[in-house]
Amino acid sequence: MARLPVLALAAGTALLARRALRRRIAASPLWPLPALEEPVSGRPRSRALRLRVARRERVADGVVQLRLEGAALPPWQPGAHLDLVLPSGLVRQYSLCGDPEDSSSYTVAIRLIGAGQGGRGGSREVHERLREGDGVEVRGPRNRFPLADATSYVFVAGGIGITPILPMLRAVRASGAPWRLLYGGRSRASMPFLEEVEKLGGAGRGRVTVVAEDEDGLPDVAAFLSGTPEGAAVHVCGPEALMEAVGAALPPGCSLHLERFSPRARTEGDTAFEVELRRSGRTVAVAADGTVLAAVRAALPDTAYSCEQGFCGTCQQRVLEGEIDHRDELLTDGERAGSMLICVSRARGERLVLDL
């Protein structure tokens, strides 16, 4: 009987921690930017910060972690990412995987992706050119994958997809909320932060399921999700096939939250349409298998772009008329009301009018 007050105190502490987590999640992930610049598209974005690569280390086969140091950096919440402006001028997006309470540094981890795997040179530049002591520009942070407010959590990560989920695990564990993780990869040696993830799960508690393909084959997503309680928030980051499997097996009453590696695939139903460039007085044709960006750049070669995958926002343009088929992974609902990323998004009808 003497232990009851202690148990009650522990339960109360866990409840307060969960409430604190919900307050942090409910709070807007926006932050006061140190400086703003107005791009052609009209969307204010943070001016690039110049940081220093304070530490560079290998954290798995083909994965390097960078600790980027600065002073009084803009805050962030789990799920946020940075735009890295590489020395070549390429802009690439990498999830923050460090400690949100650390205002002096940002931490990102980058897997080397070869051209045969769909890589376009950004990760290779990071791996081959960035060294400790180098300066690098960043923009952000920005969060399109925030931790949901829920009574329980399920996480599914594939390979480097663990990076945005890792800070979520730390936050949920600290809150005392129930959680489970399915973490898959090609091999244990290729899976970054595996040791920390397993420690967060705790020995013998069954919170963390690790599936290395070279030892166990592909993960059984449906079996892992079975029995998930109603109201759980399911957060997924990984290859498209993994996210499709989770979506197909999602238990009733659970919410699904995704972070993609690549833009949504084009569909066989895509059709050609026209884009009027109002300020230039030109009209360009976009083929069913083409992009607005390519058509616009044929007429206006100086139109800015970078990632061509709907992640960085460089090609965002204001839409004056027409219905947009948004396929990006960046814009907020408010931004989508009057603008689009022309590298991936399309028209839902026969015509769009851009402020170009």
C-alpha cells in the first residue's frame, strides 16, 4: 500500500508530460524569421543562413551526418526539414534529426544515392565536397510532416526515412504516450541510428521491430499494423511502395501522416493543357508527359528552379486563373490557394494563367 502514492505520482507525471507534448504539437510550427526576402512568386521565405560544418561523421553504410553550427538559429519541431544550398548552387532538402532544444546547431543525415538509383547529384556533392570547417547555406526550417496530436502512435520508417521520425520518437517517449516503430532497411549496417532507436524502445518491451531485408526479407506491414488501437496516429517515411503498403493496411479509425522521398507519380490520365504567361504575353503548351517548368523555361530560360521534385519551392509561381492539380510535398494549404510548384504540379483543366 505504501507504493500507491508513488505510482499515482508517476502516473500524474506521465499525464502532465503528455499534455505538454500536445501543447507543443498544437502550437504552430511557424517561427519568427530572422530576415525575409520576397521571391517572384510572392511567398516570403527565409533568407539563407550561413552555417559551419562543425562535425561530419559516418552513421551507417553510405550515410553521413552533418552537424551545422550557428547562433540563435530559428526553432523547429519534429518532422521539419532544411533546404541545403550546396556549393554548386543545387538546393536539396534534408530532415532534421537532432535536438529541437539546441538553438546553436542543426543536424541532418544524408544517404549517398547514385545516378542508377535516381540520384541527381546532391547527395554525392554532400558526400564528396562538404568537410568539417566548410561553410554552407541553409534555408528553413520548414515542416510539412509535423507530429500529430494523438493518444498513441505508430511509426514506420524505411532506411533514411528514419531521420524525420527519430525526433518524434524522442518526443513521444518523453511524453509517456504509447508508441511502436517498424524500421526496415536493406541491412542492419545500412540503417542509420539503429542503436539509438533500439535503446529508445527499451529491451524486451516490443516497441521496436527491426527488419533487415538481407536477413528477414521485406517487412510484413499488415501484420505489424494489426491490433493498432483506434485513434492512433500512423507516421510513415520511406519509399513509395512502403507508404502504399501502410495505406492499404491502415486500421480503421487511425490517421495517416506521410513524408515522401519523391514526388507523386504521374498518372496515365494526365492530359495536355495550355499555360498563359500573363506578364510576358505568351502562351505555352504543356504535353501530357511534360512539365509546366519545361514548357515555361522554353519561353523564359531564366525561370528559377532546383530540385524538380516538388520539395524545395524554388520554382513556385503565383497562379492567376485556373484549377491546380497540386503534386508537391511542400506548400501549405494556404499557399496552394493561389500558387503552385511548376516542376511537378499541373492543371486540372485545359488552361492555367501564371503571373510570369
